[in-house]
Amino acid sequence: MTILDLDELRARYASASGADIFDPAFRAVAEGVFKDGDKRPAPYCGVPTLLKAPYRPEALANLAELDVALLGIPMDLGVTNRSGARLGPRAVRNVERVGPYEHVLKAVPTARLRVADIGDVPFRSRFDLATCHEDIESFVGDLVAAGVAPLSVGGDHSIGLPLLRAVGRERPVGMIHIDAHCDTGGSFEGCKFHHGGPFRQAVLDGVLDPRRTIQIGIRGNSEYLWEFSFASGMTVIHAEEVDDLGIRAVIAKAREVVGDGPTYISFDVDALDPAFAPGTGTPEVGGLTSAQALGILRGLSGVQVVGGDVVEVAPQYDPTSNTVQIAAQVLFEILCLTAAARG
């Protein structure tokens, strides 16, 4: 951009509104944002929705009108430690300022995609984990069948199994999984649907391709429970290895693993160090920073993203609201990646 002297600055900007943008690249963004002049709705007004997308539950009657559905899955019957992730979708909806512009990817995804918040998955019973999973799979399966990409906010990570069953129904998908835990444990106390084992079952069900799966940020005291990740051929990058390898190498490995096939992104907020995201049920010290997580996601532009989730947000443990803020930002990044995949 040409640098202007004071007289030139006065001539151009003294009477300009905030919506008058002169740089061609910035102007293209502004034209997608300021469709009705320079008046923008106050971020703290109106009914809260995911990423401030329009609230359109009626779109379920005509899914051809949507490219991406944002949805809440307020269910945490599968937790093994602190409960509360059922409140995650509502908390993320209350985040006031995320998007519409992503400055690294230079993207305005809502200008390219038809995006709406379609509400929460309706559950027949809030007390039955197995039927909740059936309801998730059925609800999201209808979206996928209509060609709509599902981006959801949980809820605990047990929802990963019905989500993958829906997304991988026609063919197994690859996955970029950012988490403190591999979540490939087995059955405990007679139940295999808890949040510590969704991805073992997804592989055994034939909906997740383990050799096209990478798990990033792994750490903690439960690795002996996750041998399935290694036995099945998943790629595991521990949290300390992210520092050793560097973000670019992690991105390169993730892109190599998933290749050019359909890929799901699953982000558990406990991937982040509790200094950045304390509001979660199973915090693990020594995690990723917010900048590292966003850097990894931004490096995935061009991957064939077919859906994604952000899970394990438990706002009652989040005194600063940092956790819900990063959760909303991650959801926006996944939306940007979905737009690039569909572009």
C-alpha cells in the first residue's frame, strides 16, 4: 500500500466513514461485511448464536438452503471427571466478537457459504447416554445426507463417535484430532461410549481411517490406556513434541497424514494448557498455547474438511471466559477451513 503524506491522508480520509476502504484487498473484505452501509449490529445485542450466524432452525425443513450448519450438542453423560460440558454450547453462543474476518487466511467464510445456527440436537432423554448418541447420529446424518457440513459445539468428547458415524457413513474419513488425550480407550464399567474411547470404536465401526488420523497435543497420565492409537496406525504427536518439531513441521505432518481425502477436525479444549483454557472437565498441565493451536489450524487450509467439532467446554470452571473465547475462535477457524475446502 502506498504511504500517503498528511495532505493526502486528509483528502482521502477526513470525510470517509469506517466502511470506506480504499485498499483493494481490504475493500473486497469490507464489501462482504458492510452490505447495508457502515451500521453494524452491536455484538452484545440480540439473541446469541454460534459465531453470530443467523438462527435458522426452520432450515432443517429445507437443507438445500445451507452449506454449513452450526449446532450445539449439550450432553455430558460420558464424562469421567468434572461434569459441565453440557453448558458449553450456550456459553460459546454468548461470545460477542469472533469473525467475520480471519486475518491470516484473509477469509470471510460467511461471504462464501450459507451458514446458520440450527439450534441444538434434540434428545429423547437427557439421562440415557446410548440414546443420546443415537439422536446425534440421526440428526447429523440428515445434514450430511443433504450435503451440509456439520460444525458442532459439545458437550463431552463421547459425541465424537456418533458424529463420525454420521460423517463417515458412506466411507471412512481421516481426522485431525487436537486434544490432551487420545480417547482410544476401551470399555470401562460395562460402557464403551464414554469420552475416553470414541475413536477406538469409530475405527472398529469402519467410519474412521486410523492411518489417516493424527492426534496432536497428547499428554498426561493415561497414555497406557491408548495403545489402540499406536496399534491401529494413528500418528501421535505429544504436546512437548510440538515445541521440539515446530508448528510448520506439525502442519506438514498433519497434511501428509490426511492427504487429499475427506477429513474431520475434532478439537478438545483441554488440548490447551489450563493457563489458556481452565474451563474444562479434564485439565492437563503442559499443553498447547492458544497461538500454537490457531497456528496449526490455519496451516490446514486446503485440506478437504467435511465437518468438525469443539468439545469439553465447561464454563463453570472458566472464571476469565478465556476458554469460551478460544472455543469460539477455533470454531471460526474450522469454518474458514470448511469454506476453503468448498471453494
